[in-house]
Amino acid sequence: MGGAMPHLRRAVSPAWWPIPRKVGGVWAVKPAPGPHSLRRSMPLAVLVRDVLRYAKTLREARYIVARGYIKVDGRVRREYKFPVGVMDVVEVVPTGEVYRLVPDPVSYIKPVQIPSDEADLKLLRIEGKNYVSGNRIQLHFHDGRNLILPADVGLRFKTFDSVVYSISGKSVRQHIPFKLGVQSMVFDGSNVGFMGTVVEINWTLKRRLSTVALKSGEEVKRTILDYVMPVGESAPILKLQ
């Protein structure tokens, strides 16, 4: 039979998942298809049990999720395999705690507790855009989300820009253009979690070969364009640390 394996061995699960590899069994929870790829996401069960530590066992984690105690981007998710990734907003309903999943140099992705007034806001990077019927433009974001805008509005946005998105209103609150001098964060690669000011952009005909240099204090890091997300003009617009 063809197709992807329905199971995932612990030994080959993403190295940044905080699960033991040689104890606790052979298998790990494999994320279901969703807004993030396997390499850049973790299933809700792992988040609840191993990161937030609201459960000690997979059975307990599945119970918590199935009861509707966890919201992701404002929606109750009852599937314990649902994948969560960079910039997702996770709410623990019984306690009222709200977390944003941000890039981290140690754990790759870590939850940062945020104030309740930011629970409806999410940072999204524009991965591409195209014209659709009715003389409108559709924006494609890093979490699989799409937004259709009138052409005169959509033309203001460019690939690699970021937006502050209202989850409940399904609208853009603020536009963060990708340019020299903007505050940005690395969300993948060996420099994941590094945040600084864009001081150099090397554009090439091939997207994967374009590079960016970020500076924080005296430290300068270089990475590929695909790994950089603008987070604010001079400082992060939302809480990321």
C-alpha cells in the first residue's frame, strides 16, 4: 500500500520535541494533516503533556483535549493530533491562560504567556499572493490561512511582509512591511529564535538563495529569506518573549 505511514516512531520524531526517545514506548503521536508541516509543528497532545505539563500521560492529555479545554486560534480543538506551530495562539479554557508559540533557540518552539487582550491577535507572514475572480487579491499566510482583499488594498501587501491578524474579525489590524530597518525574527534554521534589525537583504532570482542579515547589539546573524518574519517596525508589536 502507498501513502504516508499513519504512525511515527519516537526515534525519528522531530528532535526538538521534548519527549524521551529510548523510554516510554516505541511510538509517538503523529500530527494530523493541518496548517503546519510535521517538521515545524507538534501535536496538541505533546503540547499539553510535555510542554505545558497539564497531563502526565497521553491518556490524560487526550481527555483534556477531548473535553474542549484547549483552544487554538480561538477555536476549540478536540483532536489530540492537531498540529500547532509558530505564532499559534493557544488558550487553556479552565484557567484562562493564553500562550503564543514563538521560535526559540533551545526548544525550537516555546509557549510564551500573553495578556488576554492579545488572545485575538496573531502574527502572520505572507508566503505569496495571486489574483482571484472579481478583481481581488488573495493573500497566503504561513499557517495555511488565506485572505481575499480588493485589488487596490491587496496590492499594498508583498510576499515576506507580516500582518497582525484579528482572529475573530478575520481581518488585518496592522501591516509590517519587510524592509531594511524592520525588527524581525528567525523562525527556522540554525539561528531560530534570534531577533534583530534587518541590516542587509541579498535578493537573488531563486527565493531559496536570497539571504538576510539581522543585527542585535553587536551580534549579526545571517540566514535565508524563507526563515525570517518581520515582527515590528522598531520593536515587536506583540509579546514574543
